Amino acid sequence: QVQLVESGGGLVQAGGSLRLSCAGSVLILRPTAIGWFRQASGKEREFVAAIRWSGGSTYYADSVKGRFTILRENAKNTVNLQMNNLKPEDTAVYYCAAVRPSYIGGDYYSTGTYDYWGQGTQVTVSS
């Protein structure tokens, strides 16, 4: 069964840091890209960051630029999201998602591009 699993969520004070990790069998398939999305209570799921598997190009939402970094750790076969200077508005469930290997489009910002999703991990930032 193809799967993705997130880890690393938790409770942190504003200004603090967390590192989320995405792992799972999907990464063995060499997906076109891995993305992180988040969904706050009562809101729609929104794009946070993405990284192309080949070449490593990265993409960020304006709200997290300069604070979040997405990167692959080849040795561990994971894709991580380093989140610094966290703000209360970053509070959400964070999801890892993967784009199938055959994808030839260029939109990594839309939820519809992604074929595989994890179950999510809660991030709570207190003020």
C-alpha cells in the first residue's frame, strides 16, 4: 500500500521552531514533487512549500518565505519542513503530499496536483 507519514508536529511558543518530516513508500517511487500543505480549523487547505524530486527546485507560499525551508534528506529518504520563527497563525494540521512520477505539468501549488496524501500532523503555536 502506497503511503506517506508525517511526524514532528507539536506545541511551540511563538518565535520557536519545529521540524516536520515526511516519509513513506511513496518516496521510493521517485515522485515528481513533494509538497507540504496546511489546514487551519474552519479554513481550506493551503499550500505551504514544495520541492521537485529531480533538480530540487523549491516553491514557497508568500506567508512562509524566509521562515520555512523544505529539503530532502537523501540518506533518510525523507522530505523535511524546517519551520522557524513560528507565529500563531501557523497553527494548523500540516499534510505531506506527493505528485505521481508521470506528472508533466508545472503547478505545485494546487491540492489537485497531488496524488498521495499523509494523515497530517498538528502544529500549534501559542502566543
